[in-house]
Amino acid sequence: MKNTSADCKVYYYIHNPVSKIGGGFSKNPGEKLSLKEQKDISGKILDYAFPDFFGEAFLRDKVMREEQGKPIYALEGRFFNISHCNYGIAAALSKVPVGVDIEGSRRVKALTVKKCMDDEEKAYIGPIEGEWLKEEQMRRFFHLWTLKESYVKMTGQGIRMPLNQVCFSLGDGLAPAGTEDKGILYGKSRVLKPWGRESLSCILPVSGFSLAVTLGCDKDWKPEILLDKVF
């Protein structure tokens, strides 16, 4: 079986009308993935990803839960995390603690920005006029949102860590429109109560989605992160 020397690999599935998985999976245009379909596809991704990344089968009886609910694998040096949205699923496999989050495009209220972003993040999103964010502002909002979510998922804190205390810097020149298709965007974390170790967070290039991954480590480093669109 294949085994990679990379530090992390993120496998993602994007739903569209002609997608098929496991023989016969298909949907009508515009129809969202149900919770059952998200779960089924997540399982299929892990069945594919574990042999590809770790060189061994994914054993469901080795999946346990930390005290605060984060799924962990019971074998040393094998970490994974999963994220779902209405039209996409992502699974990150890594040799260090990992969190991943994927989000598609959807409308965002200005009030949401006020609740979960600090002043620097608000400046990155730009001046808001009216009740809803504009298209470019939504793109930037989800850059930050997925970085935050991937960080709290990596730590295992989840919703126990308020997102307005998990903040990131993505300088205005780092993420002009369209750059998600050209490479990784690295975010610098500014966390009020960090988890006690170094971490690295970034946005991965998936057109039409925001896909972020955070890796926990013991020192400042730049890991090799691979991206694989599956099925």
C-alpha cells in the first residue's frame, strides 16, 4: 500500500450533479448532501485515505473520543479530522494533531462579523454596508472562519473556545481574489489563550470553497501539505 512522506494530506470531495461514489451515488442539481450522505462519504474517504497516507487500513474500532468529544485514533502517530458542509467534505490526515474545516459560499450577516471577528479581521473583510456581506467580503470572511474552526478542532476545544478569541492575520495583500487557485495562504494566529504549543494554519487552494487546516507542533516549522480531490 502507498505511504507518503508528507507531514499532512487533505482529501476533499466536492458535490455536483454528476458525482458518483461507491457505485450509484448521484444527486440532482442544487440539492444538498444529507447528513447520512455526508457520513457515508466521510467513511469512504477515510477508507481510501488511510492506506494512501499511512500505508494501512482504517480501523473503525480504533477511533475513540477525547474528553471534550474530538475523535482520535488509538494508534500512535496517526491523526485525522473531518469536516462537512452542504456541498463538500474534507478529511485531513497527519503525523501531528490536526484540524480541518471546509465551507462553501453562503450569505453572511454583518452581525456575525461583529460577534466573532476582532478589529484586524474586520479590517481584512472591509467596511460593511447594510445587513449582509458582499461577495468579496464573504470570501474573506470564510478565509478567517475556516482558519478559526480548524484551530479549535485541532486543539479539541471546539465551541468551548470562543471564535472571537481565536484570531488570524491575513494581510490585505496576501489574498486577492483568485489566489486560492494558485497556492497556499498562510494565516498567522493571534489566539488569546493558545493551546500551549506552536501551530501552523493555512487556506488550501480549492476553487469556490474555503478549506483550512491547522497542524499542532512543538516548534516553528513549515510542513509539507498535500491536497487530493477524491471520487
